[in-house]
Amino acid sequence: MNYNLNIREVTYALSEALDLVGIDDILHGKRVAYMAAEVAKELDWDKNTIDMLIALGMLHDCGVSSTYVHTHLVNELDWNNSDVHAIIGEKLLKKTAMYAHLATYVRYHHTHWDAFPETLTTQEKEISNLIYLVDRVDALRAQMSSLGVKAIFSIEEVIKKYVNTMFCPKLAEAFLRISSKKSFWFYLENEALDSYLHEWIKGCENHIFSFEEIKEVALMFANIVDAKSKFTAEHSIGVSMLSRYLAELFNLPEENCEHVELAGLLHDLGKLRVNDDILNKPMALNADETLSMSRHAFDSDIILRKITGFKDIARIASLHHEKLDGEGYPYRLGEEEIPFTARIIAVADIFQALVQDRPYRYGLSKEEAYDMIDDLCTKNQLDKNIVLKLKEYLPQCYDYACAKTATESFCHTF
């Protein structure tokens, strides 16, 4: 089926997943987008370039899944291997037609002005360096206890210090001109920033996108989530493939099958907010860590619901930890409240996790994994019909869960 979507709304919503990596400082991409756009306006750049800069700002850190890497981003002006996440981001974007035009800029958004390769055009250098400049401004802001007069002065002095080396003189001068306006800094606050970007979203008409185009975007974000830990590599892809296969075995309508596939890819978006140490902990989580982990389905729901037309996908993606006995999370729904499509993803999510290596154990065989699934079914946590279908096609389900049957995915890209 086709999807009638506002691509700016999609970009904004999914950028919220990227911003979650900051945990306590979660609007980095949006602040970069705003500041880049304002500098570009000061330089009289054309509207199309400004619109592109806003999307670029929100997605520039798509190569960052780890809270450890994010700590470097906000606590240091520069560091060794600072471009690793930029290289990863470029690879992700190149494989996503909707955002492929941003790939080069993302690749060089941590490159110093005096270190650009000569193969790039002047425009490519300036746009990449503009993202770098305002990205570093936001990192400096994050290091301040408050954004008062002294803090703003300190930020401006750092920019002046690195003109001609880290930053393009023309861009730095334009930034310093607009940063003298108090309103420039006020717009970095949550409510003002949200208003600014929603005006940008309203300026774009809806367009028709094919399922394959939307799936490419979902795959990109699935890979960002799965890259957060070596123990979750390919998890979202495996869940998506197995969920789609099970949905087809039940002869669900094509629209339902597509929604299940997309929800499988996006179900763990909220995990980007979980600290790396919790996700990789090789032992049982304590109560606070469990609470942090258990909110990821809720965060996935909040993000996806912001995309008009994704209500059903958001709902079934967010219910993959609900149980038929009413003891699941985050909503503790009763059996009659959990749609069949969400029950499919719940089975696929658990089965895939069981056959995959985790910090505390090696992956189980398909038979061992099924026995544990069957036990959960006996306890009225999982749908019996889906579990029986899993048993009937166990070898095929195992291959899908391990993403062994993929013809084209981002598996093993990195």
C-alpha cells in the first residue's frame, strides 16, 4: 500500500529517537537544526538549502547509538576518532533514498575547516562545517550549568579562537552576529524550539510514499537501535522478518502485514534512551534499572504516534511487552485489549531474543527457545495460536529470527 505522509513530520518524529541517546539532554539535533537554519538565513542562503539544513541538523548524529559516544559529543570540543560516528551515519543515509542527499554532509560534519579534502565543492564544505560549528556550540552549551551572559560570552570566545582552523570565517562571523540577539538563545528552550520546528513542518505538503520507501527509513532506524549493543545486532530486523512471516502464515491482509513489518523494525526505538551500562549488564537489573529499561516501549509509542498515519504502527510496536495475563508493561493491558498483530510481535520479540547471544548467556537452539516460549504460553502470557504456528514452522521461523533469509537488508553493513 502507499502512505500519505509529511516527510518533515517523519524526520522530526524519528529525530526524537536520536535525541533520546542524550538521556538527560534530549534536544541536541533540534537545537543544531535551528541554529544552522538561522546562520543560513543570516547569510541569505536559499530556502531549499535552509529546509535541507533543518533536516540535516536533526539527523546529523544518526551514527550515534551509544550513550558512551554521546558523552564525548557533549563533554569535549574535539577528540580522537570523532568522525567515526559520521562515517557510520554516511553509510546509513546512503542506503536510504529519502535521506541519501544528506550523506556527504553527515560524513564531514566533524571535519575542521582547514582539513577538508579538495574533492568537495565549496557548498559541501560550508554546509558540513556549519553543522560542525553549531554542533560544537550546543556541546559547549551542554557543559554550562546555566545559559547566562557569562556562558554565552564563553561560547562565543571559543568560536572566535578556532576561526580559520576548525571553523570557516564566514560562518563564524555570521554566527557571532546572530548570537548577539537574546532571542537567538531563547529559541534553544524546549517550547520555543518546538514551535519553531512545527512551523517548518507545516510548510511541507504531504506526499505519497511506497511501502518500500518507508521501509528503508524504518530499516535505517532499526540499524541505529540495534547498533547500540553488540548483543542486539540485527534484533529489530529479525523481529520484523519473523513477525511478517507469521502474519502471512495467518493470511492477514497486506496492510496488516506491512504494519507488523514496520512495527517490528521500530518497536525498540525507545531503547536509545537506555544507558549502555544497563543494556549490556551481565546480571539481573536492579529496580531502577528495570524501570529505565521498561519505559522503552512507551517511548517508542510516543515517538511513532507523532507521525500522522502511523497510529496503528505505533500501537502495535509499543505493546510487544504486554502479556495476556495483564502483567506486562508499560500499560498492563488485559487480554482483550491486545491486538492480534501486537501478539505476533510479542512472540517474535521473545523468540528472537532467546536465539540471540545476550550479555548473560549464549543464544539458545530453536528447540530450547521454543520450549521457553511454550512455557510462557502455558502461563497465559503469549497467544496459543501464534505459539502453535511457531512450532509448526519452527525451522523457517528460526531462520527469519536470525535474519538468515534476508535478500536485502543492512545486516553486516559495519
